[in-house]
Amino acid sequence: MARPLTDDEPLPGAFDPRNRDRDDLYGALARLRHHGGIVHSPQLQAWCVTEHDDIAAILRNDEDFSARDHKPRSLTDLPPDITQMLSTWSGESASLGEMDPPEHTRVRSVINAGFTPRAKGPALHPRP
């Protein structure tokens, strides 16, 4: 597993796939991998992990990297009242993206059943 950069190491530049790095995303990701593969992006307010083995390890480790209580952020600046409302809003139940195994696995298997060719078949054919 790649090691994250420490506070005393220079950052390879802020990773910003929505703005500065949008036109050369592959180059930006290569630069991040060259500098350790795990960096914090202030623009995204998130950690960026670029190595396949690291990503796979994180996805398998729901104890340390839980999806529970994950609150996605807007891609654009929102008015303060909307930002406040979204920061406190919580649905009645968790979305699939906020679930960890085994709950995620159970719910996903139910949802996936609706996306099989057999289940979609009648919806894809016009009625006589």
C-alpha cells in the first residue's frame, strides 16, 4: 500500500479535477501517483487515492473507511441557507451509498434483481 504524504513533505500541487486538472486528468493522476499515491485535496475536501491496490484495500476495509454518515458535497457553491439545510438533513433511512456490508450487500442484491435482462425485458419492448 502506498504511504500518504506526511505534513513535512511538499504536496504535488492541489488536485482539482473540476478546474485546473480537468483538461489533463491523467497527467494530474500520474503526478499524484509519483508523489505517494495518497494526497489530501483542499479543493475537494477529501483524500485522493490513486493506486489500484490502495483503492481495493480501502473498499474492503469498511471498519476504518466506513460509508456510514457520508454526506456528499455539492460541486458548486450553494447559498448559505441551502448549505445549512443540507448539512443537517438526513433522510429517514440511509441511501445505498451510505451503507456498509453486510447491509449494503443485502440491499444491493435486491436492487440488482431489477436490472437483470429478464426484469428489464418487458420494459424494453413496446406493447402491442
